[in-house]
Amino acid sequence: MIDQHGTRTRFASNGGLFFLHILIFTSIQTLAAQSTDLQISVMDSQTQTALPLVFLELKGPDGSKKLEKSGKFSLKNLEAGHYSIAVEAAGYQSATVEFEYGPGSEPITIDLQPTQQLLEHMVVSPSHYSFIRETGETVHSVTREEIQNSPRFGDDLFRALSNLPGTSSGDYSASFGVRGGEYRELVVTMDGMELHDPFHLKDFSGVFSIIDPETIGGLDLITGGYGAQHGNALSGVMEMSTLQPTSTKSTAGLSFSNASFRTQGVFAHGLGSYLFSGRRGYLDILLDLTGGGADEDEELSINYWDSFGKIGYVIHPQHNISFDFLLAGDELKLRFDDEDEKVNADTNYDNTYLWANWRSVWLANLSSETIVYYSDFKDRRDAESADNDSAFLVDDTRSYQHLGIKQDWALDIDNSHYITWGWDAKNVTSDYQYRSTAQHDILVLGAQPSVARNEQLDPDGHELSAYMSDRVRVGSSLVMDLGLRYDSQSLTDENQVSPRLNAAYTTKQGHVWRAAWGEYHQASRIQELQIEDGVNSFQNAERSTHSLLGYEHAFSGRTNVRIEAFHKALRDLRPRYENLFQALEAFPELSDDRYLVNAERAEVAGVDLVVRQEFDNWGWIANYTHSKAEDEIDGAKVLRSWDQKHAANLSFNYQWTQRLHLNVSWRYHTGWRTTPVVGVEHAPAGSSSEFLLITGPINSEAFPAYHRIDLRLVKRAKATKRGGFEWYLDVHNLLNRENIKGYDYEVYEDINGELIVDRDTSDFLPILPTFGMTWTF
């Protein structure tokens, strides 16, 4: 029986192997018949050329998926069955094709009809970057999810923009400069309301912005060549629009930088909507983690908060109105007391923005927007210090108000002319009360002398502006935007006229050339009186001339390229004050390295390059800028403090699953400029000797190159139909690189009586891991 059983066992095994071979062979034949490749071509119906980039949604037996392909591609391993494919491409009418696929199916050709894009939505300016708003008009168009997945310290929206080509910023500040300019040369608006210095912790250059990124529905940054509708900006424009709620939901968030809550919804059968947000920060915890918090002999308290709200209502099918507010407050208290030194500092900042927006459609092609606005700012800085060698005191109280109304109109004439015009009238008031004194043990030869100041001023005035532009279609490929702007200010009793020209030329193959030229003026704003540096009158308007030429194209293989050359000539510049060694000072006007930069003119020129590739679950984007930013001082060219000849950013995205995302970014730029010094002993006639730091040529040396790697890991877990849970881990400066921020100098005599100048470095942020979580319900 054993032999028979064994024989039967061997027969069963051999028989099973035989049937397994039959099964595999049959499966291969079935897959060969049912799972093959399908060739698809998406063509221009007029030229019969394949389109360089198309977007598809494929629906079939195994569900649906979205794809991004070149005009000729193949779909692999399709099962037999019924399919539909929806195709979209920029500049073409969308199309949907349904088909049955099986063995022997023929290749499919889809012809798309070219469409004439609305002039209103065309991007004519070369230097236009679109965020969150998915317009698809430019190569650099970034979705909300990409913003949420990108590393940014403090989860701050402004910091996500500092990786753009042509921008410059430090670790501590959320503000950034545009193409060799200062942040003050950038106009920032939110739902049409201009925001002035919208940052928390202004004593430290504005560590975070007062904008909750989750309330923003669209953002556009224009770094040059903007149209006539934008005024009072030398370098750039940043426009934000808030979300338009269509459903009801709420979100609670907690991170190392703030706790937040926001809610949105609709009422009155969808005619009304609301959006509210509140955040409270606690930077003191972060300072403790990075070693910058209070020591044993210190008391440090940092509180800041912000709140935004909007209520909208459709009062008529052609008319809707909304009421907005944006509030923010900051408070810093520092108490330091040891045997040798005492420091007491208190600062408070309160910002209030209130505005109402009325949007109307008067005719099918005529619309208007009217905004009535009010803003109020109250700043207070108090500090005193005393020790054996130096002492300083500052008592600084300021307030500013803006009250105005503005209106914008748009008229579309047969999509061949898109004419816009508008005006803005405002009244500005202010109150300055400033008192300071300082005494330093180390003097810097050539620096602004520290003198006692006691000023009380209350300037007021009015501002008026008007503009008109015509965006005209010339033939089928060329669009031009011709504009003219007028501005006047009573504070300086002057006015300016600014002509502007933009043009975009698009070939049938999808190559886009853009060019811009224009005059831009920036008048002194009511809050910009440099009373802390002894300036008690407003300066005349500054002027810049922009010249730009750009090219972009979406190549096959999901590769997008954008290149742009820019030149900016600045004239009638107002004097500015800088600190030679330390860029970050809570009370910079009292520092012993305060210096006056009085440039007759300035020039910025360079080239930007942006390359982007996207694949199914990963992608990357890189940009590089070669530029030079220099002032002309007493006939000599001097590089600006923030000049960076080479700057590059690289961001790599990888999506492990639909809910797990990793982003790693690298940032590099050549070192910012600094001024060399040497120490000498100086003995004026009739006085005792003193130590001086003698400066060399201004900004003639550079810090070492700056670079860092950041990382963000985002995990999303769906909890309900309406929302879910999300957490992120963000690591700033992953490799803990020491990037130099500035120098500290100490002058002393050694045991041999020789003068020694000791230079210590101060650095930007070290490695800083943070995390946060949100719950949407």
C-alpha cells in the first residue's frame, strides 16, 4: 500500500504540474488577447500636428485615473471593455471620446479645436507666477496641494514664495525682496485691500506673516512688468484672493508656531457665505528649542495673534457684496538683569483692516468692483538698557490711518479689446512721538553718529491715482496691453505719469514669447517716515524703469521650461539706513554700526531659468538666477547688501501613496555682502584715546555661500466625508549647516598692549524640526 500510495502521490503531483502549465499558458493567451497597448494621438485639428502637452481623465472597467502626456502616447495593459477619455490642452476646446477596446482595436486619433482664449484671463506680463489658483496659464503654476506639501518654517505662506527665482530672504524673516529690491518695494493686497508690513514680530524683521494660508484661494506674484492697474511699487506686486466657500466645514490645527481654528459655510440657500479664521502663536517655545529663549536671568514673553473674517451675500444675480476684516496683534516683553547689565524692553503692534467690496455686472461685457476701506495701525516700542560701558533708551509711539474708496471697471469688446480703468482716493493721517538716546563704547568711523532725538510730528494728506489700459488682440498670435497711470500725493506735493507696455506672442506650436517695458513710481507712504534716523520730512517719489523679455514652452515628456531676462534701472532713490554688520536688530537705529546709504541711482539686471518635470507620482522643479544688484554712490558702483550673483532652488516631490507625500528642497545663493573693518587707537586733540573700527570699502566682501536642505513629510488620513486628519513633519536646515548672518566685533588690548579686533560670527537658524496637525470636520 505504501508503494501504491506513493505511486498515486507521484501521479497526483505530476498531474497537478501538468494542469498548472495548462493554466499558465491559457492565462498568457488571455492576457495577450485582453491586455495590450493602445496607441493614442491628440492632434491640432487645423495643423494636424501632435500637441506637446495634454491632460486626460481615463475611465474604464478598473476605475478612473488622471494622466499628463505628450500628444502621442500609448496606454499599456488595458483590459478589454468600454472606456471614455476626456482630453484637455491649453488653448484648445476639451473633448471626450468613448470607445470599446478589445483584441485588434485600431489606434485612436483625437482632434482638438483651437479656442480663442479670453483676453481677460491671458497672462501678458513675463514675470507672472500663479499659486493655488490653477489657471494653467504659466509654466510656474502651483496648486494648493503643492504649497501644503512644500517645506516652510512656521507653516507660513510668504516663506513658500521665497524659493521663486529672483527673490531674496533670510531665515528669520518671512518677508522677501524681489530682483535686487527691498521688501518695501512690493505691494501686497488681499481681496483688493492693500496690506502694509503684514508680519508678526516686526522687531525681528517679521518672523511670520499675519495671513492664514488656508484662507487663501488664489495668489499671483508679479516680479516685474506689471500693468497700469498696479501702482506705488518699484519692484513687484503680490495679489491674494480669499476662498469662496461652497460648503460648510471647520478645521482645527496645532503646530509649534501657532494654534488655529477656521470655519466656513453657506446660508440663505447658497446666496450667502462666510469664512472665519483665528490663530494664536507661541514663538517663545520655538526660541527655547533653538537656544534663543530666555536664560536664567531673563524673562521673555512673546504673544501674537491674527484673525480674518468675510461675509458675502448675493443681493441680485448681477450684484454681490462682501464685508472683510483682518486683525493682528503682537506683544513682546523682555527683562534681563545680571550684575553688569540691565535691559527692559516692551513692544506692541496692533493692525486693523476693514473693507467692503461691491461687485457688479452691468452688462454682459461690462463689470465693476468698488471697495471702501479703512486701516489703522498702532505701534509702540519701549526699551532701556544700562551697564558700565554703554546705555541706550528708546520711547517710540506711532499710529497711522488710511480711509479711502477705489473702483475698477472692465469692458470686453468682442474679445478683441479688453479695456480696464479705475481710480483710488484715500486720506492718510499719522502721529509720531519718538525719543531716543544712545552711548557706545566702540565707535565705527564712518557710521551714522548716535545722537539724542526727540520728535513729535503728525503729518496728514491725501493720495489720488487713476489708470486706463487696453488689452488688444493683434491677429491670431499677438496680444498687447497698453496702459497709462497717474498718481499724486499731497504729502510731497507731486504727481507722476507712468506709461506701460506688455506683449505676448504665441506660436501654433505652443511657444510663448512675452515682453514688457514700463515706468514705475513709488511715493513715500505715511508710515515710512524714518524719524528714528533723524528724518522728519517725506522724500519725493522714487522711479524705476523695467525692461523684460521672456520665453516659455511645455515640451513633450512633461518638461516645462521658462527663461527670462530682466533689467531694472532705479532713479531718484531715497536715502536708506542699514547696519553694517548685523542685519537683524530689534532696535537697529541705536546700533553702533548704523550707516547711511545715499545712492544717486541703482541698477539690477539678470536672467531667470525655471525647469519643471512632472510624472505619475513624483516630480521636480528647479530654478536658477544670475544677477547683479548695485548702487551708484558718489560716482562709484557698490553692490547692494543683499546682492546674490548666483541663486538656485531645487525641489523634489515624491508621493508614496495618495495620502503620504515627501518633499525635499535645496536652496543656494552666493553670500550676501559685508564691509571689512580694522581696529585702530585714536586720540583726538585734547581728548583721551579711544578705540575705533575703521571700515573698508562698503560691501566689498562677501559672506560664505548660503545653502540648506529642508524636508517636509505630510500624511493625510480620511476620517469623514467632509474632512479628515492630517499631520506634517517639517525639518528646516536638515544638515544643520552654519550659514552666517553677520559679525560681532570686540576691540581690546592684549597683555602686550596691542590692539586686537575679535570677530565672532552669528548664524541663521540651525536644524529645526517642527510638526503640526489639522483636523477638518
